[in-house]
Amino acid sequence: MTQLLTNLSNTINEDLIIPLVSGELEFTEDDAECSKVILKSKRKNVFAFSLDKNLTKRCDMFPFFNQATPLINKVNDGIIFYKNDNKIFVLLIELKTNNLGQYKKQLQAGKNFIFYLIEVLNNSFTSHYEIKEENIKCLVFSLRKTARKQGTKRHNITYKKTGGLNIAEFQCNDNHIIEKFVK
């Protein structure tokens, strides 16, 4: 995992990286009421980034796509790589208000990007990384009243399988523990 983190750090634009500070990752969304989620981790084997950030060195996120095509640049709010035992997990993060809108398309775009990124890493470095689909978890944080607290010490999180995505919904503007998502 250490090599994967190093390779990701060398591959992803530094302006997009979300640093682990005092065991916390902070995901923010400027134009939403669900403006912040803090994910805490007991481990340091975590790498996070956001394709939804404004880049200091300005460029279009996907310059090879026709920017005039609607929805072509859909992305989710954050991506976390995490190792639990010998498994690599990827958490796709999406922050929403009450209206979930196009969240499934954004999460699917994130999942597609993960598979592309893994192929880029495998092509560029001497390692062979593989992410199993069941280890890609989609976490939607929203203000909706239907988003119930999940994952207490007594209960595991239930992911709803929809359109090839494993999705669970949680309350926004709160702190969460990463380890509860990767079992």
C-alpha cells in the first residue's frame, strides 16, 4: 500500500490532493448547504483527492473532452484510497443538500475514473494494482431526513446496490470514521 500511496502522490496533481491532517480528511463543497464532511482515520495508509477542486494551475479537468457537451465533466466530490488488511478499498465521496440530483452519474464517473487511474498506474509503474468492484464504496452525505445514522458499533453499514454502485447515505456536516466504511 505504501508504494500505491507513493505512486498516487506522484501521479495526481498536487492541487487536488486532500491531506490527512491529525488523522482527518476534510471534504468541502462551496456551493451546497452540505458544505463539509470530516472523515477520521486511525491509520496513515490513506490517500485522498478531489476532482471537484479548483486548480491553482488552471486547466480543464478533462481537456480531451468537448466542453460544450452537457454533463461531460461530471465528477464526484472526493476519492479515498484505503487499505484494510490485504484489501484496497476506494471510497467515492459525494456531498449533496436535500436534492440528490445527478449523484449516481457523478459516482459512476468517479468509479470509471478509478479504473482508468489504476490502468495508468499499472502502465506507468512496475506494480500491478487491482481494485475489486465490491471494494468501491459510494458514500453520499446529505441533509435529507431519510439519511439515517448507520454503522454503530453494533451494526454494519448496509450498501444499496444500484446500477453497479454500492451506495450508502449519511448525514452531512458531521464527523465520520473511515474504518466503519471498509469492512
